[in-house]
Amino acid sequence: METPTNSATPDGLAVVLGAGGGIGGALVDELLRRDLPVRAVTSGRRPMPDGVEHVTADLNDHLAAREAVGGAAVVYHAAAPPYARWPEEFPALNASIVEASSAAGARLVLADNLYMYGPDSGVMTEDTPTDATDRKGRLRASMTEKLMLAHAAGELDVVIGRAPDYFGPGGVNSALGTTLFGAVAKRVTVRWLGSIDVAHSVIYLPDLARALVTLGQAPEAGGRVWHLPPNGSPTGREFIALVGDAVGRPVKASATPRWLLRLIGVFRPQVREVAEISYQWEAPFVSSAAAFEEAFGPVTTTPLDEAIRKTLDWFEAARA
């Protein structure tokens, strides 16, 4: 393949799509920490740190998307439609971003998740079959396939970083966001999906962003999928106990089984969407990043108790 000339230039412009979200915001912070020029792209006006070029754009508009990523060396794709409209809107959004990144000659780094792996996948690696049975999982698998075909055809330099469920400052929309840390800040019962006693890999947003930027800056990372190093795979009970230690009081928690999610989903479409992927919380859902560590060296992630404390501090400040 002929690699685009701007690709993975260490000091080139980094463009973050979806910079108003949890992953996008963490990416902006990490890029600034590395003293890289950053352009943050959001769908509306959002506060951004000093030193960041801020652009608002409708990324479904091909011309607007091209303008948003113009001059980029690396494009970090953390944009997404509303969760309930992924199947209907994600393919077109992704196509627009791919076309714009290709026109810019930029490397495209996709912030991906683990939805494409089906039930009973065991410890998940990059070689685990993508046999998801739900719509969102099949969609994620299809997105990967199309991006890899574009890379193989020399149309685009692509890197995909897959992360488990995230938490951290600004991470309100994940399964560990408002329903867990937001609930603790409000002193109400925490709702944990599925079983509270099975292992579930988690990742702290600043560590997630650090790993994605590592991939964006490494020329040898192109053309493949990488699992990002998790901050451990605690059970729900273990994770909530650490949250309780951080706040200095017991945290009341309740497991939410699939049947209850479906019942609530009759009245709340967002919850109905979550019920589709609840198998990820009913049995161990553990990700291995051995390939990442073999390629880029041992990774020191933020200790889980420290990450939880910093996340709680953010949610408590946001509530105040």
C-alpha cells in the first residue's frame, strides 16, 4: 500500500472528531500534554482548553467534514450518532469521515469498542471471531471490515483501537458513567448491568486516550486492530467496593438483569438499546492487550483506586 504523505507525522496537526464527548475530550487533553497542535471538532459550541483550535461542523456533510480535517496528519475518530440511532446513522457518518480523511492524506484512528465480539468469547484478543448477534455489534464489525478494505486498497491509512467500557472525567455516557459515578455523587442506588459477580474489563479515559495517541503516532501501527490496555477486569462487586472506599462510605448497588432492562425499555428507548448488549455483563467480558504491550512495551496504567477517585472528583464537581 502507498501510505499517505501526512500520515503519522509526530508533530503534525491532530484533529479530534467528537471532541465534546468523553473519549474525544480525553484525546484533546492527551494531545495537548504532548505539545501537539490540536483541532477539536464538535457539533456545537463547547468549552475547550486554551491552545486548541475549535471547529463546529456537521460531519455528515461531506464538504464540512473535508474542511474540518483539512491539513490533518492524524484524525482521531471519536464521533458517533445518538446511541439509539447507530444502525441508521453510523454508516453514513463513517463514510463521510473516511472520505474526508482520505482527501486530507491523514491517518485515521478509530476509537472502537468490543461490541463485535459475541457471547461466550472467552478472553478477547484481536483474533477473536467477530460473531456478535446484536445490531450494534454487527455494525461495529462491518465498520472494521470497510476500513480495513480501504487501507488494503491504499485509499486510507487506518488504525483501530478497541477499548472496553470506559470511565473517567467527562465520561457521562458510558455504562460506568452517570448510572454509576453520577449516582454515587447524588447518593442514590448504583445500577450495575447484568451480574455483579463476573469479571468485566474497564479502562480509564486518560489511559484510553494515551494508548490511542500512541497508535496515532506509530507508523508501524497502521492497517490493523489493536486492543487497548485495560485498567483491570474487576467484578462489579469489586469495582463498587473501590468506589465505596474512595467516598468513605458503603455504596448501595443493585444488579439490573436483562429482563428488567427490556421491561424498562418499553418506556425508555435508550434502555431498550442497552438490553441488546447486556450479554456483555452477564458472563465474564475480558479483553487482552498483549499484542499492544508486545509492540509498544509494558504499559503502566493508572491504578484503579486512583482512577476511581479522580472520576468521583469530576462527577462531584459537575454536580456542584
